[in-house]
Amino acid sequence: MSNLLLGAQEPTVQLTSQTRIIAAVLAVVFMLMILELIRQDRLQERYSIVWFVAGLSMLVGAAFPGLLSVIADALGVRDTNVALFSMVLLFLLALALNFSVIMSRQAAQITRLAQERAIEAARKQAAQESNGKRGSSTVAGDTAQRDES
Amino acid sequence: MRTLVFIPAWNEEAAVADVIEGIRGRMPDVDVLVVDDGSTDATATRARAAGALVASLPFNQGLGAALQTGYLYALRGGYEYCAHLDADGQHPPAEVVRLLEEVYADRADLVIGSRYSDPGRAESDDYRPTLSRRIGIGVFRFFLTLATRQRFTDTTSGMRAANRGVMELFSKHYSPDFAEIESLQLAVRQGLRVEEIPVRMLDRLGGTSFLTPLRSAFFIFKGLIVLLVGMFRPRVPASVGAHGVSADDAIEAGPPKEEGMEQ
């Protein structure tokens, strides 16, 4: 009981070898998955880099647990696992934000594309009305937008 | 004076033809464009039958994107002035004429039609909003005044008239999420002359308002964020697109509209 209260004297909690092996295997499987996704054209290279970095970090962390302890010490966290969780969480948060930025850009691009298409069709209609039925604009244009072949 | 009057419309088949005819009756010389914002009803067909040009967005993009489409069309088409009004029949075309006269006379770059004749009151003889709406109106009015240091009474009015300076600005920068308020803030920040004049508005002809209490709350919250962010936006973003998309190239590439299209 006194051990719990005097936490400062407790030894640092390290990763077990079992954890390290599982992490290493997962990292390798993860990177193979990324490769496969790229091969199938389901993931673009530019979006895969960050995932490779994540997989490699996982592998490095599993191979050299001393690194994690150093980081945990620097953060003032006694439990290496907690330091690991915190870092992964921050990484995912940053990634999610990055995706929101990408999504916003693509939304803006899609909007502009839709606007261009709409304007193009309206211009076509305007040109047809001024060419074909000058003066009787009420008749023209019923099919103006549909027959743009 | 080449003028474009455009009408953003989303599923407004019931009212859109009447609105177009109203405009044609009052302003025979203007071109009328309906920006069909991905309607799933007969809005586009009825608009075309009523003699308007129709720019159909392939899917619903929101009011901001629809309005921007109108401004972009006006800019590309070489129109000197443009105006827009709602498709639901709340905005009498006669009042749009009054707005346009203000920009014709070069008394302002952007003119807003306000449904409040008396700036101090949140309601008028013609128009009595619900409580949640009154709160929203008050909040927006307060913060927009704070942000622009100019008094606006009807911050969400969708009846406006503008000249080419405004077209250029709005075709590049227009929030898809919060069309009315942010655009006002943006215009004032860019040093454009924005003026509000009292207009008479009517009850809607068809369709229903999209505002429920929950939506209103979300609407207000979103509006406040937009205003807050807007205060810290760069003031002269001439070369940078607001959302990473620049309309510059496309605008230059667009050929001027042929003559003889006014009638």
C-alpha cells in the first residue's frame, strides 16, 4: 500500500518483450497492407507516406524500447505505455485535422467544378436563344440544356 | 447598362415561374438567370419555360455556392450590374428595381434590401418573425455591427444589387456555408460601399422555411464562428483563393458575351 502512495520511488514501467513482438508483427503487417492498397490503386502514394512513417515508427519503437523510455522520461511520464498512447493519440489528432483540411480543399474544388458546369450550360442556352429564336425567348430554351451532345 | 438578375432556387417549382414573370414585367431589359441548386423537382424546367436562363448545379451545394454561381456568371458574361432575390416570392421585383437604381447611380457598390424600415426594431408592419428568429437576428446584428463598424438591420437578406467590383470579389471569395453574413463582412473589409435600404417583403408563395429551432441555434453558432474567423482574415486576398481555389485563370479565359443578348 505504501508503495502506491510513494509513487515516485516506483520503478519505471517498461514494455514487455511480448508487447514488443506483437507491435513489430503488427507494424510489418500494417506496412504490407499499405503497399497492397497502393498496388491496387486504392491509395495514392502521397497519402501513403504518413502511414509508412507511422508503421516504421512502430517498428523502431518495438526494436529499441530504450528510445521510448527516453521520450517517456522527457515527458515526465513514468509508464512507457502511457507515453506511447499519448504520442499515438496526438499523431492521430494531427492526422484527422490534416484530413479535414484536405476535405475542405476538395469540397471547394468540387463546388467550383459544379459551378463551371452550370455556367457553361447556361451560356450555351443563352447563345442558342440569341441565335435561333431572336425575340421570342419564352419559347426557346426548353430543351436547350438537355441536347448538349 | 447590361444587368443580370439571378435567382438561387432549390426545389422552388411552385414559385419560381411567378418570380421570373414578375421580374420580366418590371424589368424587361435585364437577363434573368435561375441558379438551380441541385433541385429534385421541376424548378429548372419551369424556369426555362418561363423564359429564364438556367444554370443547374449537378447537386445541392448550398445557398452560398448558388449565389457565387450567379456572381460568376455575371462577371464572365460582362454584365455591369447584377441583382439577386429569393425564389420563393418573398421579394417583390419592384423593390429589386429600387436596389438596382442605387448601384446605377453609383451611390454604393453593394445594396442590401432590408425588411426593417425602422433600424431600431426587429419587426415591421409586414413582417413579424418568431421568437427564435428574433434572437438570431439580434445576435447577428450585434456581432456584424461589431465586426464591420457599420449598422446593418437585416443581416440575412437575400435581396441584393451589386456592381462589378462586388462580382469580382464574390466570385472569388464566398463562403459556401454562410452566404449572407460573411459576404457583408467581407465586402466592408474590402472597402466596398455597402448600403442598406428598406424594402417591402411578402409572405412566401410556396415551399417552407428551412429553419427549425435546432437549426436556428446551429445557424447562429456557425454564424458567430464565421464572423470571428472573418475578423482575422487577410484584408486584401487578391491573389489567394479563399479555399484554395482561384477563379482568376478561368475569369480571364472566359470570352465576353456576345452582343444582342439583352433582349
